[in-house]
Amino acid sequence: MINFKKEIANMISECTQINSEELKTYIEIPPDDTMGDYAFPCFKLAKALKKAPPIIATEIKENIKSDGEIIDKIEIAGGYLNFYINKKTLIRNVLEEMESKNSKYGNSNIGKGKNIVIDYSAPNIAKPFHIGHLRSTVIGAALYNIYKYLGFNVIGINHLGDYGTQFGKMIEGYKLWGKEYDLNEDPIGKLTDIYVRINNLCKEDENVLNECRNNFKKLEEGDQYCTELWKKFKELSLKEFQKVYDLLGSTFDSWNGESFYIDKMPEVIEKLKASGRLEESEGAKIVNLENAGISTPIIIEKSNGSTTYATRDLAAILYRARTYDFDKALYVTSYEQNLHFKQIFETAKLLGLDEKYTNSLEHVAFGMVLLKTGKMSTREGNVIKLEELLNEAISRAKDIIEEKNPELENKEEIAKKVGIGAVIFNDLSNSRIKDEIFDWDTILNFQGETGPYIQYIYVRTKSIIDNIEKLPDVKEININELQDEEEIKIIKLLYQFENVLENVIDKNEPSILSRYLINLAQAYSSYYNSNKILVEDIEKKNARIYLTYMIGNVLQIGAKLLGIDMPNKM
Ligand code: ARG
């Protein structure tokens, strides 16, 4: 597809002799169309050309070679040059690209040969899969899909919390009271109860605490009884987690959790020792990171000799660098772990790895999910069972559908797409670092900026397309029939899609895509409300049908990249 920015940069380059790649980075998209489709800020060149911006603007305008095929008109506005692109060229390009790429519209090869590791979801064994893990799962999956769509080789890792001193306690609790609990039903709830109980006992009784520590030691040494119990906890938990993953449609390339790194930690300790930075402090082994502006030291080994979450993450960095040769390694967790990631990224520089790896570690942090207390099913105060939450989303969606469209077939299936889609979209709709308020009425509002809204607009496009005999051939479309203001606006949005995806991975910010889909859906909705699609005039009709088809196609592709399935009816 034609790249207008690049074309404009080339034209300016020809008359200024400045590198066109550099020029391209200066070109802006003005906030509204009255300032052109693209704008070039001439003050960026004032220094290099030793001239005032208005003079530069005038000279470029006079000397630029443009045959009208790409640029319609150039205007000077202060120190800016405003470029109005040739709308026919734009429309023709979008139509042809849509026809040739179809359901692959927007995909590209810019990531070819690059490996991206995404560490996401990562719930903890024997603990509830909570709403923060849901956010990680949803953001991680969206990034995974989008990187992949742009040609990157992506490795999705579920770094399960399946190791740590808490398992010494779990084992002790199970030894003492296991018989009282039937783990076949709600195993995570029961294991959490056991954990709370043993923790309380540990506070009262030093001997029990010592037993727990001893269990963890035994587990580290491979003791059979302890290992079997740990395995049992893990299996039961994974089975529960899978229910959530099935509802969301999540998959992972690797399930290597923390326990995978047990035998890989000694190397980390060796390397840190060799770096001369490992220190003893009150019996623990630490690395002081003050020189990097991090006032809390990282603990590599506790005073009782056990390793830590951080040590396992360092071992994982070594392993992932060697195994996946990553060009980027992303960690999707809440901002509560900011310090942890700062510490491990800094400490990773002491492991003797190539800078290529240590410079490409990135914490993709997100905000908290705040609950509007009320009808939401909770157990134990504010711990929400995620499976229940997702099922509630489905049943609420079903109630709405029942009310709006009682005749609909396959209500169950549609309610699942709408309910799950609503929850996913909600997690992705605002900039990820913002805290989010979870409120049923907002996320399921068919007219709001929601997943169901996008699905609803998609379904409208689909019903039009399904009711015509066949999609018109692009060659038969009269471009003059797509030049109204609203049509141009839609086509410009469609043109931007690939660029939107690139912006998502630039900032690791899926909300850029969510906002875009809302804009696209709203633009079509307003078009549809003021224009009949199936008009008498054949040329008008064909053009409008094709526009409708393009919208539906891009909404579907975009939603799928976010992890949302489209219903065919709703
Ligand atoms: N299990 C951790 C938690 O629940 C998240 C793990 C994130 N990944 C990592 N490599 N540390 O908070």
C-alpha cells in the first residue's frame, strides 16, 4: 500500500537534500482535516538550513515536485506545510489492498527474524487466579497476537508461581489437616484455607514454622513425599486455571514456571559471585544496587539458605537468552512489581550476558483493577473467583440478549462471545497503566465504548453482507462514490490500520488498537445512520456495500487480535 508519509518525505528530501528517513520522523498527522492530512513542521529544519521556518516553508512549496497523483494541494500555515493527499489515490489503494489481503488486511513482515518473549498470566499454584492475573493474561495475549501478525516470532510463556517457601507450609498444613478437606471440589479454595490456617499456627508455634522450613528444604532436595504433594497441588491448580483459560481461549508456548529454574539457580549465584557484587548481609546474600539508583538491595539467597522469586527470574533471563535468543523480552504484571523488575533488570547486567539481551528487557506494567462493590460474587471479602466472574459475564450477556432479541438462535454461544468479549475489551480499553474500575453496567453497555458495541456494529455490517448476492468486485467500484466527508473519514481510518498495529508494539499498548476500533465502529455507525446502504443507484450501492464489508473485516481482524470473537448475530 502506498505510504503517504514516506512519499511526502521523499519529495521534501529532493528539494532540501535532507535525508528522507529523518524527514519522515518529523511529519505529523494534524488533529483535524482542515489542517491537511499530513503536516510538516519547518522549524525542524531551521538550524540545518539556517533559515526562518516561514521561508523554508515557502521555498519547499515552490520547489517541490508533485504531479498531483499523491498530493492534491500544499498550504503554508505559519511554520507548517500542510499536505492534502489525493483522495482518489487513497481510496484506490485501500480498496486494492483490502481485496488482495482480505482477512489478512494489516498484516506484515516487519518483525521477520526477530524473537519476542512475552511472559504473562503466571498465576500462583494453590492460590486463586485473581483479577490481576486476568489482566496480565488479556494484555499479554493481545500483544502476542499483534506481534505475530506483524511477522515476529513470538514465544508466550506462562511463568507459573509453582515454587517458593510457601510450599513448605502447604505441605505441613496438608500433613496436619489434609483429611478434613475434599480437594476434588474447589481445590484452590480449600488449599487457600489450609494455607491461612497453617500460617496462623506458624505465628503461634515456632516448632511448626521450623517444620515448614524443613519441608521446603526437603522439597528442594527432592524428597519423595514432599515432591508428590507439591505435584498434587500443582496438578489440581492447573486444572482449575485451565477452566479460566478455556473460557478466554488462552494458549501458551511454554509453561515453564518458577520450579523449572531450581537447578538453574546455582549458575546465577556463581556468576554474581564472580562479578564481585554478591554481598553477605545479616546472613543473606544480596546485591546492592544503590549505584543504579535503586535503594533496596536485591535478595538472592535468604538467611535460611532458600532462594527467592528474584533469583528464579534471573535464572529465567539466562535461560531465555540462550533458548530463544530474544530481541525483546516483555514481562506483563501489575505496577506493584515495578521494584522487582528494576532490580532484576539491573542485576541481569552482572550475569555476563551480551548487552543485546540486557538492553531488551521490558516491564509492561499495568494498573490495578478496582471493584465496584455490590452484587459481584466474592469469596473471602475481596478475593474474586475468576471463573465465577467470567461465568457471570456470560449470564449477564445472556439476560441482555434475551431481552433485546429473544428469537435469536444459539443464544448460549453468542452470550459467551459477548460476555467474555466485554471483559476482555474492558481490560484493554484504557491505557494499561491506569487503574481500572470494574463495573458490570459499563462494560456490558451495547452503546458504550465497549466490546459488545464493537460486536454489535460488526453484526450490522455482517447482516448487510450476508443478504446480498455477492460482494462487488473492486474493479467495478466507482471511486467517485466514496468521496463524501464521512466516507473519506472511514477510508482514512482503514488506511491507518497497519500503522495502528505498529504503534501498539512500539509502546506495548493494546489500548491503541481498542480505541481505534471504537473510532471505526462509531464512524460507521454515524455513516449508517445518515446513509442508506442498499440504494437503487447501482454504483452508489456497490460502493457502500464494499465500504461496509471493509469495516466489518477490519473490526473482526482487530477484535480477534485483542482476543475477542465476533458473533454472527446478536
Ligand atoms: N506469579 C507472579 C504473580 O502472581 C507473576 C510472575 C510474573 N513473571 C515473572 N517472570 N516474574 O505475581
